[in-house]
Amino acid sequence: MKHLLLIHITTVMLASAVIADQRPPNFVLIFVDDLGYADLSCFGSPTIRTPRLDQLAREGMRFTHFYAQHICGPSRAALMTGCHPLRVAEKGNIKEIHPVLHSKEITVAEILKEKGYATGCFGKWDLARHSQKNFVPDLMPNQQGFDYFFGTPTSNDSHVDLYRNEQLLEQKADMSTLTKRHTGEAINFIQRHREEPFFAYVPYTMVHTRLDASTDFKGKSKRGLYGDAVEEIDHSCGLIIDKLKELNLVDHTYFLFTSDNGPWLIKNKDKRDGIAPQDHGGSAGPLRSGKVSTWEGGVRVPTILWAPSRVPANTECDKIAATIDILPTFAKLAGGEVPTDRVLDGVDITHLFSGNFKAADEERFFAYYFINSLQAVRQGKWKLHLPRPANPDWLGPFSSNGHITAKDWAGFKEPFLVDLDSDPGETSNVAKENPDAVKQLLAIAEEVRADIGDHDRVGKNMRFFDPQEQRPDRPNFPRMKRTLKKKQ
């Protein structure tokens, strides 16, 4: 009898193990606001302490050429849809500086939900209009694939209103509590859904200013309040990891940490790279410029992937990857399907996740968009800044860009070619010495413009879901047109 009982127990354990192995992986995605490339100690910060993230980097993978977009809303649109923001459809067929994501766009949350995932969003949304008050309720997270939402409609520029799902919980919430509260809600979500696959999306409101941190962290960093806020995020990521370990979910979870764009240099003295305690913006380290630019410092972001036994430990990936790749990659890992009725810009990078860098597409290129216009393209080590005037009138309120230094907004009379391997700071134009590279990248730029679009044209695969009499000739940015009209 005991022998039969032992066989029964062993059979049950083996069956449970098989079920566990077949279970789709969980995803925890941390999306920090305005964190610069060099704002973690494992990415070179000399003053900000990030021991928990440093440990994840040692146990996992650092992506050193991972790209977001140049500003908040477009970056979130790219992440959610797997597309460059100019391509995606918006409500009313217009294009906003911060996209108002159309309900017919398909988000990564919707794809995972179709596969039985519990989906939760904890923090800043910013895809239903860039406003704490005048947002579109039908485009908030609960209508875009998320079962549960705890957070705020947009940035914490002046204040934050907190919502739980569609209910307003608190107006002008205490910003010093936001990171702690978002983390706590994410951990509770993980606890509740530990028996099923889940997607926990944590787009922290920090370190976008206005800055703040809880009493446990305020005044503790050598880098001032900015460092306090980063160090609290580091601690919060550690708490999430601790919960995954406690619930024995480590072998079933991918943890991905990244940022929505580079550092907001306007918050630093003389728009310099953030170095001093009084600077409320971050640092791009060796990269040039910051947020609201298409220099590397504006769009290349610190990224860490952690998934023990699936992601090789202490590895560094220098292949081109981006937030647009998250949707197709998570879909592949979850056994889901990407949309086939529309063009995506992102690609499945599961081969990079597993450390198979030889399988990377060496012909892959990345397009650098600034709101409504293509400014640069990259393939391999070569990046080409396309000719443009110093103050493009088609950029409306951004034609005079006060977010970065004047020298970084000077424009280009001729193509400006950079070898990013030898010149990550983008200081030297080597176009004359490398005419073949210039020719190749100019051809790619024309392909991108024809496909996605540009300030003066609508790409053949730009999406419009609302009725209209005819396809427009150029993207409709009404706010920019009003600004230009006033100037005239």
C-alpha cells in the first residue's frame, strides 16, 4: 500500500512539473520615466547606488544598444504597439505630439490577454492624451488590454491624480509616495495571480520631474533628490524580485528593466549632463545630448534582462534592439500571435534573450523619429543624421528646441555620418571618408519615409482607422499648424 502511495505521489509531482514547464512565462516590465543611459551604477554612474539592479545585471544581460523614443508619449506608443509612433493610428485620424492611441491599435497587453494572461499596469499611462484632466476615458489602460490599473493618466509635471481602474482615488497625490505605492500594487497583483501567467507593466512616474522620494530615501544619495528617486526605484525592483523568489516564480518569469527616453537635460544647470546634487535631470554618460533629441543620449537607454536559467548570466548584448521589439518578443514567448493585418516595426528578439547573438540580423536598421519627422537612421555601426535646418518650421512648438543645448539643435547642411563604435559621443562627421555608407543609409531613409511617413508625406503603411474622404498628403498635426499660423 505504501509503495502504491509513493508511486501516486511521484506521478502527481511529475505531472505538476510538466504542467509548470508548459506554463507560459510571466513578464514584469519596468519602464522608468526619463532615466538616462548612465544613471545606474552598472551603466557607469559614479554617485547613484543601484545594488539590486547591478545584481540583476550580473545574473542576467545588459543591453548596451537598446532604443526607446525621444519623448514620453511616443515612447509608450512604440512599446505598446511594436511600431514607430508616426505609423500608429490615433483618435480622429490626427497626429499628436503625444499619441492618443486609437482603440483599434493592438497592444502587447491585448495579445497576452488573449493567451490567458492576467494584465496589470502600475504607474504612468500617457496614451489617452497628455493631460491629468482632459484625457479620453475610453483609451485608458482598462480599455487597452489591462485587467487592472493603478496609476495616473500622464506625467507628474505639476501634480498627479491617482486612479484605480476607472475610479478616481485621489487628487494631487503626495508624489513622495508614488514609487512605493506603484511597487506595492504591482507586488499585490503578482501575489494574486501567482497561479496563472501574468504581465505586470510598471511605468514609474519617476524620475520625471517633479522629483520626490519617500522618507526612507530622501536625502540619502550623493546625487541629490534625483539620485534619491533612482535609488528608491532600485530598491523597489529588488522588492519585486524578492516576491518572485518567495512565490517560486523565478523560473517562470522574464524581468525587463528599461527607460522611456534619455535624461531631461533642461532640469540641469546649463542643460549639461546631470552630475551635481542640484541637477534634477539625469546623465547620458558617454552619449551625446538627452531627451527631446535624436542624438544617442536622447534615445539609447539602460536596459537589463533577468531570467535565470534562460538568460545567460553576466552577458552584454551590443546588438540593436528596441522597445518596438517587446510586443513581438513577448508574443513569441507566450505562444501568441502578432497582428497580421498591419505592419509592425519591431522584431522578435528571443534569440538575443537567450544569448544567441550570432543569429542577430546584421542588416537591421533603426529609424530615429522626432515627432513628425525622420531625423536619422542607423545600420550596424553607422548612424546618419539627415540634412535639416536648424529650426524646422514643420516642428511647430519644437522648431526652437529649448530642451537641449543650442549646438545640439544646429541642424545639418550635409549628411552627418557617425561611426558609433569609435565615436559614441557623435562628435565627428566621417561622411566624406565613407561615401558607400552614406549612400546605403540615404537609401534606407527613403524606404522608411515611403513606408512610415515624414513631416511632408504620409507613408503607405501609416494607419488611419476613422472614416475620411481621402488619404491625406501629409500627417495632420493640428497643434503644430496652429502654432505656425500664429507665427505667421
